[in-house]
Amino acid sequence: MEEPIRDAVLVLASREDVTADLVVQELNSRGLPVARMDTADFPVSMSLAAHAIDGKIEGRLKDRLRGVDLGSVRSVYFRRPGQFTLAEGMSGPEQRWAYREARMGLGGVLLALDCLYVNDPRRMASAEYKPAQLTTASKCGLTPQY
């Protein structure tokens, strides 16, 4: 495999996401290095090797096509990536354990990157709660239309 992409915008999206396609196209037209990946490939066909040095994540995330230098990622566009793909033949408890470990491992590394996040997964998760959305909208002066 060739050298990992450095200073990249890391786009995490499902393969079928046409909006992410347009974003990647625009970033490419501006001459920015882009690494588009889908977390659905992890851990079966995507690998992660990372560690923290002096409060910064260093390492590499790679799939079948490319690798990205995690320490140099300039921003992450988090756009509905796919669910992890786990190895065949695991029991239910093994699948739950492996999924949790993959989520904490890969997710923890990605969230520790010192870069701009567009659609920060932590904020997206908290925004999924409808009562919280409605109270925030109300505080901003918006009223429901019935």
C-alpha cells in the first residue's frame, strides 16, 4: 500500500451517500487531500493502529484502497457512516461485545483527533432527542406549527 494520505479531510460516510460524493468532489476540485471511508468496513476490512503521544493521537486508519495519517487529519466530515461489519459466526454475546469494543476503540480514536468536526457525533447523538430539540427551538423563539 502506498504512503498514507496526510493533511486530509477525512470523510466518514456510507458508500451510497450522494451528498458525501458531492462534498468529496468539491474538496478535490479545491486541491484538498481527501480520504473517504466507511466505518462499515471496520474491523473486517478496515484497520486501525493508533496511540496517544503527548496528548495527540498518532497512527493510521486504512481500508482496502487507502490509508490516512491520523495525526495530520485537518478535519472530519461525519456523514452517516455505516454500522460496523463483524466477523461471521459470532454468537449474540460475542457480537455485542465486539460491536461495543469497535465503537469505543475506533470512535474513541476519532473523537480524540485534534481537528474540526463537521457533524460531531456527540452533538448528533444529543440532537436525536425530540424533547431536547423542541425546548431548544422554543428558547430560540421558534413556535410549533400544527
